[in-house]
Amino acid sequence: MPDSRPQPPPRPPSSPGPVPVDPAPLLLCGARLTDGRTVDVRLGGGRIEAVGTAGSLAADGTRACGTQVDLTGYLLLPAPAEPHAHADTALSADDGPVSYDPRDVQRRATEAALLQLGHGATALRAHVRVGDVAGLGALTAVLRAERSLRGLAELTTVAVPRLLTGVAGAEGLAVLRDAVKMGASVVGGCPDLDPDPTGYVEAVLEVASEHGCPVDLHTDAADPARLARFAAMAGGLRPGVALGPCGGLARLPAESAARTADRLAAAGVTVVCLPQGGCGTVDRRGTAPVRLLRSAGVRVAAGSGALRDVSNPVGRGDPLEAAYLLASRHGLSAEDAYAAVSASARAALGLPEVRVEAGFPAELLAVRGDGLSGALSLGYSRVVVHGGRVVARTSAVREYRGSAALSAEVEPGLPRQGRGSA
């Protein structure tokens, strides 16, 4: 019998529009590293070509340096990544009912990605509803935003159906398969909302296995037996499984939570927590017990979740704020907190590791400050590098006026975000 379901739009060409050219050489001058060194960093071909003592690379006549950016007073870090955004509903808190008109979704998704890029996230994973009222229109819009952002940020999409089991879920399963054919690169969803959570996960894993896609599921993780089943089913799946935000783990008795963490570690599952607030797909809020999970050997990444939608009307989408909250509220060191939004987040997205060393991808964030703790506390001024190019800058200036105490002799010693030449 012919298939009467509406067919998805054809998958777009893999490289529409102009193809980005290799960026010109770029020299980052006078940046401070977390080990205290002050260095020059030369970028070329989208990678870090060389790291040398301050002034050494600018004087090197063997290689054209191209454009120079003065990062005196800045801390240079591997760029963070955003492992859990909601592009289809972002920036909709003040608009009443969320519009899923593709033009509205594309505008909001593009603006949200640029906002998060300005914070430093050069790679983002966006969860997008498919089926129900959104149909495939929201996904189509976010895929268009993805293409328009090429060269600025790397945006990937997760298809999130509501129901996948029983008679009601048959349509959702068909739409999910269509979404992957259209270009969704990750299979997702929320098993907690399905009458048969285990069957839901089975369906997601089946589709992911068919297409070789990663899996990224929403769950509160309040039911340890259910979560253990999820982990057992997902164990060993390549290219990987992520669960989040898992705030319910923090509400379990300590012994039960510890056993569950051990099972997640054994299965190789990544937990993506949301320290800045929840998201609409999971009703309960709260942050997963990051120290417990890390001690069990679970990879823990941190995402933003809702960005100014009804789930969190003041969500900032700032990875440095997520790291700040992990350090200030959950007891992680500044280094471990930043790793949750950078190295661990990139690994959760299947991206290569970044270090400020020769040979690594030129995905970098420069934050004004002397050290990592200060950057997480007051890092307003930022320079973002993606693919070896400066793609975003934010400059903040704090000035104090109207007091005799702020004389010319005293004012230079005050803490401030300065006007650097970057």
C-alpha cells in the first residue's frame, strides 16, 4: 500500500552556499595560559601551528604571521562547547505561546547560537522537537540556521519526538526516521514522557543503530531501576550515548545514587547536567550530583538548557556561568568546572580534543583575567576563535567616577575590565 504520510523535504546539499576558505594566518600575542606562562600562539589552516614565549613568534621571519591580536591581560583557554541547547524554543519567553513557524524558529535559533557563540561556545548541540505541533518544520528551520552559521559556529541537531510506543507512537517513530534522513545528526527524546519508557529507549536505539547516530536522551533519572535499564541497553553503543539533566539522581538515597553512578560509568554513558536551570522536556529541576558521578568515573559535561524560554525566562546560555555554578555550588575546582563545559562537553559531542598546543584545533576562548578562578568570576571581556579565525568579541569596561578617592594615582590599581586592543 502506498505511504500516505506527508514526506519530509529533501535533505539539503551537504555544502550549500559559499565554501569557507582556509583562514589567513593569525598571531595571538601576549596571552596568559593557565600554567602562568605568557605566550604567543600562531594559528593557520584551522589549527594551532606554534606556541612560543611572548614576542618570539612575532619576530620569527620564517613564517608570515598575518593578522596580530593583542591578548595582553587575557587568559587563553580551549573554547567551550554547548552540549544541551533548545534552539527551537530559545528566546521565546516574552512571545506568548511558542511559534513553530519555520521563519520564527530559524530567526530565534540563529540569534541564540550567535549569543552563545559570543559567550565562547564554538560548537553547539540543539535539541529540536519533531512531530506533534512542530511537525518537521522546526527541524527544517534549525537545519537552515545550521547552514547559515557555517564558518562561525558548528551547530548540530537532535531530533526529539514525544511518543514512540503503542498506536500513538507509530507516527512519532516514522517522523523520527524522517528527521534523521533530513539531516538531524543525533537521535534523542524523553522516555519519561512515554507510557512505556523502556520501549521508547529501545525504539531510539534502533533508529540510532540503523543510521550510526549518537543518542542524547532527556531524563530526570529519579527512578534508579529504570535508569539502570537504560544504561544496560545503551552500553557500548557507538558513537555514544548522553543522558541529561539527571537532576533526580541528587534526590536519591546516597547508596542508591552511588550504585546508579557505577552502572552509568560501566556503560560509558555521559551525563549532561544543567546547573543554570532546567528545560521544558523534563519537568523537575535540580542539578545532577556531579561530584558523585565524577568519582564513579562518569564523564560529566555541563550545558545551558533553556535560553530565555518559558522553562527559564532568564537563561543566559553562558558556559562560563555553568562552570561558575559547578565551582561555587557543587564544590568542583575551577579547573574541573571549566573542563565540564570544554573538554568533557566537546567529547560528549564527538569533537576532537583542544589544547593550547601545536597541532590541536584552533578553537579558543580568550577571557580577560589573570587566572581561571577570576575568569569564571568576572570574565566579561572575551575573544572567540573558531577554525583559526576571530569570530566574536565582547568588550566590557568598568569605570568609577565622582569620588576624590579615584584620583589619577589610585585609579589604575582598581579592578576593572579594560579596553584591550583585542
